[in-house]
Amino acid sequence: MTPDFPPMDHLSKAPFHLNAASLEWVKNTYSSLQSDLDVKLAQLFIIGLHGPAHLWADEIKRLRPGGVTRFFASSAEEEMTLLDTLQDQADIPMFVSADLEGSRMSFTFGAQVPNPLALAAVDDTDLTRRVYGVLADEALAVGANWSFTPVVDINAAFRSAIVATRGFGSDPDRIARHAMTQVDVLQDKGIAACLKHWPGEGYDDRDQHLVTTVNPLSVEDWNATFGRLYRDGIDRGVLSVMSAHIALPAYVRAVKPDASLEEAYCPASLSPILTQKLLREELGFNGLIISDASEMAGATSVMDPRDAKVQMLRAGCDIVLFTGDMLADIEAIKAALADGSLSHDRINDALIRVLGLKAALKLHRAERKPVAERLKALATPESLAIADEAFARAPTLVKDVNDLFPITPESHKRVLILTTGIASPIHPQPIPLALPDMMRARGFDVTVYEKGTPYAPETFDLVLYVMAEETLLTRSHIFLDWARLMGDFRFSMKRSWPATPTALVSFGFPYYLYDAPRMPAVINAYCTSDEMQKAALDCMMGDRPFNRASPVDPFCGQEDAVL
């Protein structure tokens, strides 16, 4: 073994568990990269692929990154063909990562399944196991091998737009049940799971896409909540952890009482104390650490984006997620290696873990079925049946003080729906809801309110406020914006329920009672998909029973919200 060849003993231990043949592949591949520093450093990057599939093959062949995150389009065949091409032309097999969270993060060409909060509402780990089995099977068919899930954030700050529906609620016990089930399913199927967002989001209602967020817990409270969740995942053998742009000042000050304010509030992605000392050394995590998206403002408001990527590697991240210019970022890393501010040992250790994870996933000897055969694995009757069960069991009747439900066209013929449509961070305009047409098909006479027009709820038999905002990136906060909903400040002060039976249905954010505590009936349905809209309507009409258990406090601690 050459003097600069790093030790690999840790790859034979949890969570990698590499055998002799796989260790030999890592050693040989590592050795082959030593003659070209640019190619070696490229292995430490994941590139995000947006837009048409045909644009990417030549670009990825030129850049040769360690992996890609594909934001999938609507053609399964094109997506499979792209990923097959990328793997075929790669000298070293590539990570293909995705956020297998469900709802709008499902594959558009596959079975639509609920998001984590909906599954937490059902709170049936067998169902959770089956749902993530569907996602995993479809991911494997497409060509993905790494999921940036589960989310083990604790939804304690109800205004949080970044946790909201992506996590399993606010109870650490419930989160542990479902998150660890997801880890088991993914990794049993051959997909790497990833706990996020280290060291724990959910007590700060801001968004790390926009600002460095802060975990305000004491060391004792952190250990009892987030620490417990991460230890559970490590004990379960989770292969990766995502180090996020979240500060944990209490821990930094506990280990370094003289820490500066800047050091105490440094995000974990840039902090050796949080990523290396706490996660790697104290919790004993031996797997791969990936940064959260490296050009989010939670990092770039602290330092220049290029410097931030160097610091992420220095702090203990083994791979950097996303880059605006990988070749320029590699030059910055090379400069840091040249001046000694970043050690070759740290880069070598990162590379060994990257290769170790690829070997643990058996990417170096993966066999691939033909596209035509893999297409048959998408949206199978069995998968759709599991998804239907999950959607059907999720809609939660939070309150119904006037016993409004069930409704029928005979009892509530004329329906007024007030909505801002489905909000999406990647669509400039709201996506129309399917619910109005679904109700019309069942015999209701539905009017969708046009913002700013005269508002006369007494001329209807039922008023439905329909919100459709799941977790939203770069939104900062979610709340019931009466002025935006009504389009007129006078109408924003008018309430329908003294004159007309009224309910609020949320296909997403579960906390609207904070802004409308006297709303007489509230349904939380968690997901914006057409499938969930149908499931909620089935429950509203009495065709299926409502769920009655909430994974969060929908009353937001407000005593009067039960009225």
C-alpha cells in the first residue's frame, strides 16, 4: 500500500459492510483516480439535472461528476434512457439521487402516493412500509439508487413552510416509527437512505433556502429528540446523512465555551464541530455525509458560494450537492489544497466514502433490465391499490362543530369554492384544483369564486375554503392570507359561516386554524394530488370514514380554535 493510500478498514464495518471483493474494487478505483486530480474531485459532486432529458448526456460525459439528482419529467421512457446513457458512458458508476417523499415528489409517470405527513396521520407502519416499497420499486425501475429521505425534522414551529408536509409530524416517537421504516424499506431494496436535515429542523419557522436557520434546543433537549432520531437511524444502518444549513449554538458552546457568535451560529454544513465532532465522532456515524444543496442562501449568506463548497468538504461533508459551475468549484478546491487550507487527507477520506457507498449499493456490478421490461414496473395494479388505500385513510376531520358532514347534492346542492389553487415553487402560476369538477360529476352545482367579485355566501348551500399548499421552498411562511384569497381588503374581513354552512379543506398545510380559529369545520388532507382530492371528497360524502387522529396539533395551541 502506498503511503498516501488512506485506510479502508471502516468500509468493512457498518453501515457499508463491504466484503473483500468490494473493498478491492474501491482500492483499485481509488488508485485509478490518483493521476487526474480534476477527475478525482469531480467524484465529490452531485449535479442537479433539470429540463429535457436529451440536453444532459453530453454535458455529464464532459463533467464526469460522482452523481446526479434528476428532477424527473413526464416521459418514463426518456428518463430511463437518459439515466442508462449516463451510466453506460461513465467510467465509475454514478449515484442517481431523488427525494422519494411522495405526493408531488412522486414520479409523475408512476403511482402517486401520499407524503410523509399523510402517512403519519394514518400511523400504520405496515402501510408506510408498503407505500415506500412502491416508491422504491419505481425508483429502481427508473434507475435511481439514492433517496434523500427520510426527513426526520420535528414540525414544532407551525408556521414552518419548509417542514410542514415533508416530515412525519411533531411527535418524535411517531417520526421514529415511520422514518426508520422508510430506512429499512429503501435499503432492503438496494437504495441508499439519507437522514435529513442534520442537525434538525422544525423549531425555526424560516427556510434554509433563504437564511441560515437555528435549532434552539439545549444539548439535553436535542439529545432527547433529534439526537435520539439520528442515533436510531445510525443503529439501523442508514448509509448517509445530509448536513444542512442549520445552526445548533447550544452544542457548539458546550464543547467550545469561548466560541465566537459567528462560530456558534455557523450552519452544520460549514461547521466541523457539528458535522465532524458531533455527527461523526460523538454519534459514531461511519457512513457518507452529503451537504444540503450548496447554493442555498443558508450557506451563501454566510460566505461566497465557491468558498462555501470548499468549507463543506473541510467541515466533514464527503460530497457536495449541486453546483452552478463544477469546474470553477474544482479549481477553488485545488487552490485550497495547494495552499494547505484543505488537506489531501480530508479529500481522500471523502473519496473513499463516496466509492464505499457505491460499492455498498453494488453499483460496480449492477445488472440492468431492458427499458420495455422496466416500464411494466410503473403504476402496477398492486401499486395503485396500495396508494388508493393510503389516500383513503389519510383525510382527517379536525373539527365539525355543526355536524356538517356528510354532504350530498340533495342537502348542499349549491357550492361556492374559494381557493388560490395549488401552489408550487416551480410553477409561476397556481395549478387548478380537480375538486370542483369532481364535485360537479357527483351532482353538485359548483361555483369557483373569482377574486375581487361581489361576495354573497348566503346564496349558496355550502362554502368551501380549499387550500392547497404543501411544503413550499422559498416561501418563508404559510398562512391563510385572507386578502390574497378574496382579492379585496373588504371581502377579506367577511366570514361566510354565520349565514351558510362552511368548511375549510386543506390539501397540504395543516395549521390554518391559527388564522381562522372559528372556522366551524376543518379537514386536513395533506397532499395536493388529484388522488387525495378524490379521497377527501369520498370522506366528505360519507363514502369512506374520516381519519380522526392528527400527526400535529392542528389547533396550534390556541384554546379557542376548538369552538
